[in-house]
Amino acid sequence: MTGSHTTYSPLVRSLFERLPHAGDLAPGPGAVVHGEAIALDRGAWVRYEARIEDGRVADCAFRAWGCPHTLAAAALVASRMHGHGIDAEAVFDVRRLAAELGAPPEKLGRLLVVEDALIGMLAQALALQST
């Protein structure tokens, strides 16, 4: 019997083993916003939660379901959001992230779910700021 075999990069393996920022945010000051995206047909679900203080991401956490590339990408993005302004969507490029993780082309659709969840979270933060 033949099966598909995926080789994961050292970065994916490290992030998948540790899953930094996975779970819920600890209680604290500041407004909390969320962003969620799901694509069961692609095998991915991602939900971000961020605490916003003074127009910046003070803390960010995630919950996700999917392959190791999806979980590693969600963890990496959550880690990088700390301290960024809520206009930080520009710091995220899905193709650059895929290359950094060594994700094969067929995983791009799953990484787009990560992007969609981030965009939703930042849109909620921008809407909150404008009220």
C-alpha cells in the first residue's frame, strides 16, 4: 500500500510541538477582538483572539484545527502580532509564510484560512477603534 508522505521543515516541527500562543488569552486590560475562518473542505479552522491596547496588539492567542502546517502557521502569526498596530495586516503575506514554513503548494488553501482569520480579527479591531 502506498501513502502520501509529507516532510515537515524544522520550523514547522518546532512550532507544531510547542504551539506557542495556543489557547485563550489570560484576563487583562484592553478590548478583546476575534477573527475566525473555517474551510472544512480544505481541512482547516483558525480562530484568533487579541487584546488591543492603544491601537496595538498587546497579546494574541489562537485555536486551530488542521494539519501541522496550518497549526504552525497560526502559531507563527500569533507570535508575530504582539506589539504590531491593528493595521498589521500588511506584515502578513501568505506566500512568504508558506515559503518560510516550507509548505507545499497544495497547502496554500489551508494557509489562506489563517490569513482570513487574521483579517477578520484586525477588521474587528479597526471597527472597535473607530467607535
